[in-house]
Amino acid sequence: MSSPSLWHPGRAVRRGAAAGLLLHTAAVAYVWNTWELGQRGLVLAWMDFPLSLLYADLGGRALLATVLVAGGLWWALLAALLSYGIGRLTAGRRAGRG
């Protein structure tokens, strides 16, 4: 009789995505409230680098809204993929196949 799998891919992906979104939102809030105008845009552009090329010409609140939505979804996707990949790598080891 085999033991039930302790790894739930859907749960891991959802938690990873939520963590990525929350980390991105906290980082954007910190940068937006503490950095000066010129530095703020540069840091936000590097945080979401390949995606930020699409909205590089925005400024002010439009930049903030776009960074929060587009960048947050980007970070959520990356974190979900990372948690899924790590879960797949370690699932075999926990089941005794690694």
C-alpha cells in the first residue's frame, strides 16, 4: 500500500503565486513611498525588467497602477512556476524515488 502524496501541486502553485504577488506589492509600495522620482522609475523598471519595456513611457499614477498590475502578475507567474518546479523536483525524493 503506497502512502498518499504530501505534495499538492495546485496548493503549491497558488501559494507561490500569492507570495510573489504580495512580495511585489510590498516592494513597489516601499520604493514608491521612499525613493525620489527619478530613482523610483529606474528601480521599478529593473524590478519588472523584460515586462517594463512595454510601459517605459508612463509616469505618475499610471506607472504605479501598471507596475502593480502587470508586474504583480509577472512576479506571481514566476513564483508559481518556481514553486511548481521545486515541488516536482522534491516530490520524487519524498516518495523514495530520488
